[in-house]
Amino acid sequence: MAFTALFTILIVLAILLLAGIPIAVALGISSVAAILPTVDLNITVVTAAQRIFSGMSNFTLIAIPFFILAGNIMNQGGIAQKLINFALAIVGRIPGSLLHTNIVGNAMFGAISGSATAAAAAIGGVMNEEEKKHGQDINLGAAANIASAPSGLLIPPSNTLITYSLVSGGTSVAALFIAGYIPGIVWTLGCLAVSFIFAKKKGYTGVTSSFSFKVVGKTFLEALPALLLIVIVIGGIVGGIFTATEGSAIAVVYSLILSMFFYRSIDLKKLWKIFVDSAETTGIIIFLIGVSNIMSWVMAFTGIPNAIADALLGISNNPVIILLIMNIILLIVGTFMDVTPAILIFTPIFLPIAQSFGIHPIHFGIIIVYNLCIGNITPPVGNTLFVGVRVAGTTIEKVIPSLVRFYVAILVGLILVTYIPSLSMFLPDLLGLVG
């Protein structure tokens, strides 16, 4: 029954997605189709409605719309240029400094906004003009921009990690946030290494002649108000001053004050559009989380996770091989499915298997988020890929040759994060956040 239900879900889901049906609706229909052979229609419909409601009735979920709103305010708040100036002051002398500035800027902006596409658009839009001014390869610049943008999804605050916390049975959000720092830096360092190699090969020089502590200090002070958002929110959560949900509300208030009164980049007209856009995005994500609860019920009822676990253990009982298989499956899934629905679908399937091998839920959460973020920058449906290409005014065909080397570096990072648990667990352990 388990594999019949699984195949029904996958086949119906694939058909509906190819037909252009929204992912949330497709998840609900495919889940109901899988359970109908064993449960009466009336019972199925009532239970499905209850599961949607219970899936959305979680206090922790309030953090998602607040973080989305805070990110959208910061996106429109004029902070991209200040972060770029700060990054350029640090790496301006290094060969290929514009590439490095783009990458470091994406890590900082992505962490603040919580969106890879927003980072690629905001940072890439500014850096594209600088690269043109200095006669550098626009396609290489676009590749660096696209490859580095998802690093901010690992560096907190991160809605993807909140989603994982919910679907994993309540893994500590604070621990997940702290666990994301080193893997996010690993992703960033991989991109910086590739950019350095490209820069040396193409003979790029730095755009500044000398390193100046005065300039670094000045640009840091300009960027500091934006960077303090991360310090206040994460520091407050880890310090036990407030919860992640309360921290998200504080992030909204802080970003509003910063953008409206400090940077003076948002007026009431812009603010209304930001509220509307945030509400639309929130509605999509929350409904998706609610509908995914139907799938969780169907999987538990039909025994899909246990069946998959038995199948994988039938292949090997070596955790190295099992994690490799999981990573390959997630990499494939990530190429045609967004991060959030993929987390909602595959966490209930893979997490119990990972735990049976002694893998901590925090470590596995970082693995699955890191893995699925790669799908953001790969064809055929990588949102960040398309945004980065559009911002640079080029084509995917011209950018992919340079992107391939970035893919290799990011995959090396995935291997390190997967098989070296301390990269994820060191900071949470150090701060006493691991239960």
C-alpha cells in the first residue's frame, strides 16, 4: 500500500505541475488521490480540511509573515549600495574585487532580506553597472551573483529553517539559526575561491589601489544600522530575551524605523505596496504549509516513510551511502521544485531515516536546506538563476559555462556540510542550544 500511495502522489503531482497547477493545490489533490483507495471520500475531505487548519494553526508560523515583511522593507530600504561599499572596502585590492564584492554583498544582503532572488536583484543590479564600467565579463559577473545569492538562506534569519523546524517536529529555531552560519560561510568561501581563480585567469586587478582602515570604518558605520538587524534578532533569540516569533516582529519595527527615518528611502505609498506584496507571499507559503499537512497525514497513514526507510536500508546500512543517496534525490528534486515545498515533502520521509543513523535533526536540517538551495540556481526552474540573468541583461546559455565551476565548489561544500557534522553543530553546541 505504501509504494502504491507514493507512486500515486508522485505521478499525480508531476502531471498537475506540468499542467501549470499551483504547487499547493497540486499537493492537496495528489495526497487525496493517494488515500482514496483506502479511506472513504467523505472522511478524506473532512480530515483533509482539518489537517489544513491544524497545519496553519501554529504560533511559530507567525514568524514567517513578519520576517517576509521585514525582508521586503529592507529590500526597498536602500541598503544594497551601503553593503556593497562596505564589502568593496574590504576586498577592493584583491584581484577580481568586483566579483568578490558581489559575493560578500549577497551573503550580507541575503541574510538581512531572507531572499536569494532579492539579493541577486539588488546586489547584482548595482554590481552589473560597475562591471560594465571596468570592462569586465558580464556573464562571469552574473554567474558569481547567481551562485552566491542563496548563501543568505542559510545565514539567519531564514524562513526556510523555520519551515524545517515546523515540519521536523519542533527542532529549535534558535539552534537551526546558529547552525546555519558556518555552512553559509562555506558556501560563500567556495564562490570566492572560484571567483579568485577566474580573476587570475582573466587578469582582473583590484579596483582600489590600497587598503584603508579609514574607508572600511566609514563604510562599516554606514552599513552598521542594517547589519544590526541580524545582531538584534539573532542575539535576542539565542540570549533568550525573546522567541523567534517575537524576534520577527521586532525585525519589522526595526526595519521600518531604519528605512523610513534613518535612510528615508520608503514613504507611505511604497509601504502600502510592500504590505500587499508581503501578504501575497505569506498567503502562498502558509497555505502551502497547511496543505502539506494533508500529505504528512497520508504518508503516516499509508506507512510511506517506513517503506522508504526499509528500501534504503535494503541497499545499504552504511550512513555514508544513505546520505549520498538522499543528497542525490534532493539535488534532482531541487531542480524542478522550490525549497519550501521540497522541505515540506521530503523532511518527513528522510528525517526518521537520518535519525536512525544518529544524525541530529539540526545537522540534517542544514543538509536539506543547503542541498535544496542549489536548485535555486539551476535549470530548468531556478528562480534566482532567471533573476540574475535578467538583471545582467544576458542569457542562461552564456552564463552556464561560468556557473558550472561555481556548481562544483558549492557541491564540495555540500559534501563537507553533510559528512562533517561539526560544521553545523559546533556553534549550537558551544552556545548550549543542543538538547
